[in-house]
Amino acid sequence: MAETVELKKKLFKPPISYPEKITLLTVDQKKMVVDFVALKDSKVINMIDSLMCEDTIKELTFPLHDKFATEATLRKAFEWMERNAGIELKPEDMESKIKLDAKQIDFFAQLDIDAHIGLILAANYLNTLPLLHYSLQALADKMSAMNVDALRSAFAIPAPSSEEERALRAKFAWALEEPSKQSK
């Protein structure tokens, strides 16, 4: 019986009361002090829970090991998370197109393609679903407004040679037909 009590004491971790600010060490060795509110729904809190107890949480800096966890990318991610702390996605939102409001559009419009992709990867690493879904939708909206040459340039996709282009046009002629011809 006494062994069971001791085992329960070892296994049970009381809930941790978090400080208002948590210090993170980015992969590029920069310290970031972040509001707990911005982190509360992310994987970072789970990592802290599994590693720490309440006494040590106030003293330590928590390292992030993902190659996308750079200071610049995380600063943008945490900025978005602090501004949008109350956003929750319903299961049906996960399957459909998310409508971005003016605040979201302004935030994502500041990002170039590389920064946007870095933000998506950081959101995935942090397991922050609202940021992941909103940033994916914003990138999809941005890409849908781009022409083929702009997309090739943004993603460093080489243009096909004229022979390759002719072969592709012949193979996928149905995709290039006018909608009125396709229905006949």
C-alpha cells in the first residue's frame, strides 16, 4: 500500500502555474520573452509541462530545436498568436475555406512567400492550428492571384523548354479548353 502511494506521488504532477512571460531560445540562439497567452494553445506548453516543475519554470530558458524556429519567424508567429488569442476553429472550419478578415489580410500581406512558408512551418511545429489554417488560407489566396510566371519565380520552378511545353499542351489540351467547349 505504501509503495502504491509513493508511486502515485512520483507519477502525479500537479498543474503548473505559469508565469506571465516565458523565455524561449530559438534555433538561431536568440532569446525571446513571450507572453504566456500567446503560447497557451501551442506545443511549447506541452514541452514545458513534460520537462519542468513549477519551481524551475521561472528560471529556465526553453530551447526550440526545429530549423524553422528562428527568431524572425517565431516573432511573427507569436505576434499573430497574441493578436488572435481567442480564435478557435470548429471541426467544420478545418475542411472548408476560412474567410480572412481585414486584420488577417493586412498581417499576411506584409509577408513575402519565403516568410509566409516559414510561418506555416513554424505554426505546424508549434502545433497552433488557428495560425496554421489562417496562414495556409492566406497563402492560397495570394497564390491564386498570381500568374504562372510569378508562381514560377516565387517557388524557383524553371520554365519548361518550348518542346516540353508543346508536349504538355498536347497531353493536357482538355485543361486548356474553354469551359463552353468542355461541356459539349
